[in-house]
Amino acid sequence: MCKVHCSVVHLPTGRAAGDIFQDNSVLSNPLAGLVIGVLVTLLVQSSSTSSSIVVSMVSSQIFSVSTAIPVIMGTNIGTSVTNTMVAMTQAGDRNKFRRAFAGATVHDFFNWLSVLVLLPLEVATGYLDIVTGLLIDSFHIQSGEDAPELLGVITDPLTTAIIELDESVIGGIATGADNANSSLIKIWCETFTNATEMNVTVPAIENCTSPSLCWTDGNLVWTLTNVSQTFNVTKCNHLFVGTSLSDLEVGLILLALSLLVLCSCLVIIVKLLNSMLKGQVAIVINKVLNTDFPYPFGWLTGYIAIVVGAGMTFIVQSSSVFTSAITPLVGIGVISIERAYPLSLGSNIGTTTTALLAALASPKETLKNSLQIAMVHFLFNISGILLWYPIPFTRVPIRLAKALGNITAQYRWFAGLYILTCFFLIPLSIFSLSLAGWQVLVGVLVPIVVFIIFVIVVNTLQSRRPQWLPSFLRSWDSLPLWMHSLEPWDRKVSWMLGHCCCCCKCCRPQNPDDTPASEPVKDGHALEMYGPGMNGKGDSTVSMHPTVIRATSL
């Protein structure tokens, strides 16, 4: 189903994505390139689609590898929204939703934090461009065979029965070729090309094939040359082969149907996992998946999980499919977030291997550029893992995801706000500012970044070294309540949802007494997550009060 969805989204969005990528003046701004990668991947719901367009344009020398690097980073971020939305299917149960949303967003935080470090480093030093360039030069790789279609054997018959797309037109959209205005819907699946000698007119004698094959007839100059003619042999058999609908209309129809089927499948998967993995089965699976190797090899467990995540993603050829599959498992408590984190890191590596193999099949004249941009994606994820995994203290995405999971469990509307803000509003705002020029972009973003850093530093000192702060900064109580607590916002959102007659259980305002009996409660107010009995480590907990949100360490 994922491959069908990725195919049909080309119709309404592929041409728009190609037009966006062709705006080289905008892409010269690294931040603009980053958010374009995010937005286009969200648009087509496939990092493979957006990255393939980037690879095509780099191979065609429409823009350089260095210009494409921020776009590739953006595609890495955009693809992580799928499993975050899968977590929303478990919003009906507070405990499951807390764990599922944390398990999904740990992937988001890893990608965002990696970009926050590696994008400025790339702009300042050209680290990814230089290292991958040296690697490609040292390999002396020749053009090879096509990348293996592991999942295509199963999905291709269903996909081709519904719709077939003309790959030459897709490539033309990315490169601006003459056939870019043709229909994306493929009509003739079998054609025959024949070259015949024909007399043709040319502008002048210099344009003749050779002096011996050139003659004039009045004002016309004739020459004899080979002309290729393509003859249509067999029509395709998909549903829309003879339709009079436009590409946009067909694309929107299929997109709506595929999204409906995709969401239905996700809900069914979650329900099946909830019903199957209960009782002793859940205990056994939990013990197998979350048990570390015996001392002194316990540190190897996470790295084995990374290898498993990479291998499974390579098999299914989609990081979104793999991370979406483990998200409900985290929600029902079968996989801990500490184990889901390395699995997600491995999926980031696995999703780059298909692109690397596909790049090896490029023609010799474009092999270096296409392989280099594929290697950039691989090295970016490896560098991110080195930043945020080997040392336990640096596993910041886990702590951030747990904190966000607690917040969304208490205020479920915050999950939708998080997705809307991080994946749509912020990228769109940065893109709009970049169109106004880098001066405007810097003038707006620098004060915002400075303010965010200031708040983070003060929050850290408040919890660890409050004596270092002046008295008025030792707490935020001097500020209005709505500026440091979600409780006033929760009342407003609950009021709006109540007046909008929202019938969905996950959207209705929650009463204090609807907390499940199994949910840990402290002092009658605070909700705790991932205590010693939940993750086996007891490394941290995040407590929430109706008026104050505070993170503490055990």
C-alpha cells in the first residue's frame, strides 16, 4: 500500500515538487533548502520521491552537490512525520498515547538535533561535501547493475493494475526537459523505435549530414539523415489508461483513496497488536526485545538494535514503514523507548542504502554526482548517530521525547499543535522569510534563537543551580500563568472543542477523574512516566502539575 501511495502522489505533487526544486536562487540559501526538503517530502509523503528528484537534478548539473545537501537534510526530517501521525491513533488511552508519542517523536528529535548541529557545520566548513567527495574519488566505482527491487515483486502487480506513471516525464519535470508538459499517466506500455533514412530540410549547408549528402532545391537545403520514429504497440491495462481526466484530477482521486486505505490499515495494525500482544505473550516479547546482553557486553545491545533497524528498513525499503510499525509496539509497552531509539537510528541508515545502490546504476558521466549526494545522506545519518548515541549522556532525544510524551498525555491537543508547528508552520515561515532575502531572515530568526537559548539556560539553572540566578529568575511565577503553563490554554482549547461539538474521544476535554487506575499518580496531581517499573532503568521521570511542567531526575 505504501508503494501505491507513493506512486499516486506523483500526479498531484510531482510537477509542483519539480518546479520548487528548480528555483535555484531560493535553494542557494541553506535554510531555505532545508525547509524546501521538509515541505516537499511532506507534500509527496515519501523521502525516496523527493530525494530521487534531488539526485536527478544534481546528476543533470542543474545545481551542485553543496546546494542539494540542505535539501537532503530536510527530506530526512520530513519523512519522520508519518510515524508521529501513527502515534495519534492511540490517543484514546492516556498511557499508550504517552508511550507511543514519545516513541515516535524520538525519531523527530534525533533528526532535528542532527540538523541543528550539522547544517551550521556544513555551511561553515563544507564537511559533508568534502568528505563524500574524497570518498567517491577514492572508490573508483564504475557503473553497475540496477538496485534490487525487494518489495517491488509483491507491490508492482497491484500498483500497475491501478496506475502506471511515465518515468521519462518524471525525470523531465526534475530536469526541465521538453517532455515536462506531457501527461504523467502512461498510456502505451510497449513501444517500438525504428531508425530510417529520410530526406529532411536543414537551415543551411553547414547543417547537412555530410557534403556528399547535401543538395539544394530552390530555396531549400536538403540532406539525408537517420530519423527515429516511435510506434505504439500495446496499451497499458491500468484503470486510468483511457481517462479524459487531467493528471491533477486523477491524482487527487487516488490520493484520497490511498490515504483512506493507509489510515485504515494503520488503525487495524494498532488494534491487532493491542489484541494479540497481551498477557504472557507481551511479557515474553518485552523480555526478549528489551533485555541487554550480559556484562560486560551490555553496551553492544544498542548497536545490534541499530543493525537490526537498518536491515529491516532495507528489506521493506522505507524508514516510514518500519518506524510506523514499531510505534504502536512502544505504545502498548512491548518495546521500550530506550530500545526504539536505536531501532529508529538504524532505520535512518537503512533508508539510505537503496539510494546508494540506485546511484551505482547511474550512467558513467553522472555517476560521481549522483553517488556523492546519496553518500551525503548516509554520512549525515552516521554523523548524527555519533553525536547523539554512543555516550549515554548525549542521548538527548530520549529525554526530550519522554517529556513531550508526558505533555501530550496530559494535554492531548498539544500533539496536533506539535505536528502542525514543527512540520508545517515553522518550515513555511522560514521559507517565506527566505523569499524576502537573507537580511530579513537573519533579522527575524536571530532574536528568536537568542530568546530560546536564554529560556533553555534559565530553565536548566532553575532546576540545577537556582542560587546562580537573580531572585526574579529563580521561577517563572512573576510572569502571567499563560506564559509558563499550558493549563490556561487547555481551558481555552477545551472550551472551543466543546462548542465545536467534537465527538471524538481523543478530542473531548478530559476530566481529572478519567485517569486510568493503572496510571501512576503522585500527590494526586502529577503524572509520572517511565518509572523504574516501565523501562527497567529508572533513569528519568517527567512530572506534570496542572499549573507547572517540570522535569526531574531520579
